[in-house]
Amino acid sequence: MAHLAIALQRGYLTRRKMRPERREPVMTYVVTDNCIKCKYMDCIEVCPVDCFYEGENMLVIHPDECIDCGVCEPECPAEAIKPDTEPGLEKWLQVNADYAEKWPNITAKKEPPADAKDWDGIEEKFEKYFSPEPGTGD
């Protein structure tokens, strides 16, 4: 709840998602392939709306729940969280949307895999290592 108070205080909740009278595109943040097998969970601790969902080897953000506050992006050690407005992230918006519907919600940080640092920056992780299996959630 403290994160929600901070988001309100900083004005994050007045962004586009919270103003339906504005008919502009809604932005969200997405988790990209660098999360695969790194699965750091620092982002979960700062999310004011608990919009993260856990897969076996990565996290995703539910795009309909994300309030576009951006507090998760700088917290990710693997830099795997990006705004969906960046070019080339259409695939990741779909991956996040699809798996947020299938995987359990996670609201508490867990320890990352012991070899997370070894996987940071490896290319083509989605094609080689992505698992569609759900994580354990909370």
C-alpha cells in the first residue's frame, strides 16, 4: 500500500490510463526477453498495483493493470522492463498480455535463480529458453 501512496503523491495515477476522457493510446510497460532465466524480482517490490505475473523462468506485466507509473523500469537489474512505446516491442506486449492471463499473480519478491547473472545479456533467450509453464506466484 505504501507504493500506491507514493504513486498517488507523485501523480502517477493521473496518467493516461486513469483518464478515460482522453482518447489517446494507453501505454504500459512490458517485460522483455532479458528477464528469461534472470528473473530478478526487484520490480515486484515497487509496483503499486501488483500487476506482475510469474512464469517458470520469467515475469510479465499485465498491460490492463499497469498504470504506466514507470517505477519498475529502473529497478530491474537486467534492464528487461521497457515502455511499450519503444520500437519493436509489439511482440513483447503480446507475450505479456497472453501470459499474464495464464500465470499466477506475484506480489512478493523472491530470490532470483543462483545463476541469474550468468544469463544477463544472453541473446535470443525467448527462442531458446522461454518456458510457458507458470511459476508458483504468491
